[in-house]
Amino acid sequence: MLDFPLWKKLGILLICLLGVVFTMPNGFYGTVEQANDARAQIELGEPVTPERQAAIDGWPSFLPSGLVNLGLDLRGGAHVLLEVKLADVYSERMDGFWPDLRDALRENDAIGTVRRVDSADDELKVRIGNPEALNQALTIANELTQPVVTLSGIGARDYDVTLEENLLVVRMSEVEKLATDDRTMEQTLEIVRRRVDETGTREPTIQRQGSERVLVQVPGIGSARELLEILGQTAKLTFHHVEGRTSDPEGRAGPGNIIVPAQDEPGTYYIVEKRAIVSGEDLVDAQPGFDQNGQASVNFRFNPAGARKFGEHTQEHVGEPFATVLDGEVITAPVIREPILGGNGQITGNFSVEGATSLSILLRAGALPAEIIPLEQRTIGPELGADSIEAGKLACLVAFAAVLVFMVLCYGLFGVFADIALILNVALIFALLSVIGATLTLPGIAGIVLTIGMAVDANVLIFERIREELKRAKGPARAIELGYEKAFSAILDANITTFIAAAILFLMGSGPVKGFAVTLGLGIMTSVFTAIFVTRLFVVIYLETRKPKTVEI
């Protein structure tokens, strides 16, 4: 076991060197973080300002720039609890079902006229011209419904169709409501995650709470109000055919139409078809840019389905205007000069560069499917995190110093070897945390402190075993070889069982428990490596260079 070929020595030294190099950025945390943020902002299309260039120049690009992400309890940040208005989606579903139902009913001449009457948001009521044909209308409506297969509703359909007071009434079934609620919550979680990620923040906590709530914790952000401004913007983009203009917001729009205000023309309103030609859900990309006049704009690209629908409409309505509606306001209503068939387009308006960049970020993230209402909001000041970091540093330094002194007093030169390996062990832990982008929390610091204490366990087992072999009058080289060989199984068993416990904590725990499990698990792997390979390398070099006849442990 003391036969170390050159390639193995170089490999161990290389791993230790890489650990030190990848840990180094954490020693210059503020500088590296500013450089990373500046590079990320420029990649998103923001201009290269002198401040951003200075931040980039502060940390060379050829050096590693991965950092250990600090959790909310260390860095400060924002905590908000949101409620999703799931009922908003029901109204949109009924509005989307109405055109298909209307067209299907009109194909049957016996039904006569088809008119939608006022009803609750989660239902659709239709009056037909010939009441005697209600049963035929009921059959047609039922044919438009689709089966919903769930564990609790096998055979159910997405809509329940009934006849009430000479009206055809369509409602979402309870099974479909549950399925819709789940889809809405999953979509909300994904869009919230995209919006937070686009801001460049690191390791946010975004998780569902109950049936209609979302918990969002974002380290490093200024305040809960700032976070709510990012999340609360709807950025719902749709394109509509324009029927006309008016100055009366309460005027009659006509069946199937709505009145929408113009964003940059106070007192001007557009009458547009309620059903959108294409929506922001069909966008696959949006980037800030400039139009032919040098004004800031947003360039977008549709997916194949959106490009086809947009191209067909522009082919059929050349010479007519169409409106780009953003969050319930018409931001532009150009006349279609020629068919737009490529799936690419441009949104122009009274944008600043920052406004165009912000809009493109929101469009890429997508529109929230339903309104969100903040139920709880807290801003955690960075000074609390700073106190936690200082307390964690003090605990680590005290534990570190105590272990170092103990090892030197107990094992002399071999204790020095163990101490050097312990320092490299901590460097390797932080290097792995930086590379995988893990988040360090207060429990994570506790895991590191525990690892410092556990890291020398393997060396203690080895050194005590060497002592026993020396007492049996074995030579130094043979005693050291047997010490490593016979202690190996005990070291492996002890660390495997601890690693299993850490894995279970990670898989079954959440939040702080996972943070503790991550640092503990990584610490076990690095401590085994440093004890079995690094300290042994030092001992081998010592034996090869000094060739001692006796060894004092």
C-alpha cells in the first residue's frame, strides 16, 4: 500500500490543486459576484456600461468564477407567500370553449340563432332560436367534450352540459376543475421560477404550499416589494383583429368584441375581437432590439403553430390593422402591409432600452395563468446574515484550531500531515459546493463544523493502528503499511453508514435539513479521500526522502 507510482502522486496533487483553485473565488466573494452579475446582464442584451466593464475586469475570465451560494439566512433577501386565484382560469376556459360551441351549433340549421347570455365566470349559458331543438344542441355540445382520466374520475368528462330554463348550460366538471387547478399551480410555479431566474439571483426556494399557495424565498434581493414587482407583472401578450376605434370606453363593442384602451393615446380606445389571433404562449423567444428608426423595440419569434396562425391571418387581412395587446392595453396597432409568414415579428412603441429589456424578459418567462395575491411578505436584512456568517466563521475557526492542536500534540509529525490534509479537505468541500452550485445555509455551516471533527477520525484510526504495529517490533515501513491496510475496512464501514444517513436526510428532508445533508455528504467523501490518499502520500514522501529507522507517533 506504500507503493505510490508517479502517476498516482501527480493525480492526487492535481486534485488538491484543483480544489484550492476552485475554492479561491469564495475568498473574493464580492468581486467575483459583481463580475458574474455583469456578464449575465450583458448576455441578456443589456448595454455594456463603464460600471459593468469595470466589474468584469475585476475578475479575469480565465479563472474559475463559481461561488458557494449563500442561503436566505446568511445573505438576507425576500420571503413572500402568494395565493393563486384559480377561479380566473375557469372564466378563460369557458371563453375558449364558446367559439367552438357556437360554430358547431350554427352548422345545424334546425337550431336557429345562437346567442350567449350573461352567466357566472365558471359557466356558459347559450340561448338558441328554436327551443324545440334544445336536445339536438345538448347532443352537439356533449360531442365537443373530452374524457378526463384521473385516479378519482375515470370516465368523467371535462364539461358537464345540461338544460336549464330553455338554456343550454355548460360547466366545468369537478374532475376537470381539480386537474385544471393542478396544471395552473404547476404553470405558476414554472413561470415564477423563470422570472426569478431571469433576474440573476441564485438558488431561490420556490415551492407549492397547500392547494393554492406558493412560497418564494429569494436570497440577495433588496426587498419583498422588489420581488413582488418582478412576480406581479402579468406580461400577457395577445394579437387581435381590429374592428374599429372609439373615444367612448363604455360604448357598444358588438358581439364577440371588447374595447381596449390605447397605451400611448389617452382617450383613444380600440374595438378588437375578443378571441386572440395568437397569444404569448406561442412565443419561443423575445429579445430587446431597435427598429428602423433607432427606437428600442422587442423582437419576437413564434413557434410553428403560432407562425402558421399569424401568417394565415396576415394573408387574409392585408390592408387591415391588427392590435398588439399587452396586459389589457394596445401598445401598437399597425396596418398589415404584406403577409408575415416567417414567424418573426417586432413590437414597437414608446419603449426605453430598460423597458424593452424588461418586457423581453417577461415575455420569455411567460404570462401568469392567474392573478397572484401576496398573503405574507418579509424582508430579511443582510445584517442578520452577516451576524450568522460571523458566528459560523468563529465556530469553524475554533473547531479547526482545536483539532489542529490536538492532532499535533497527540501524533507529532504525523499529526502535522493530518492537519495539512484537513485544510485541503475543507478546500475540497468548498470547491465542490461552488462547482455544483449548492446553497450554504446555517445548518450547512453546522455540517462543515461536524465534518472538521469527523475528518480526522480516519487518521486517528490509522495512526493508532500504526502504533500497535510498532509495539510488535515491526519496521517503520511495514508498520505504516499494515496500519493503513488494517484500518481501511473500519474507515470504509464508518463512513458508508454516515453517508447513508446523509443521503436519507437529503432525500426525505427539506430546506435546512437538505443543506446540512449536502455539506455532510460532501465532507464524508472529501475526508475519506484526504485520509486514505493525501496523508498517505505525505507519509510515503517522508519515508522516501528521510528513510527513518524508527518512527515516533
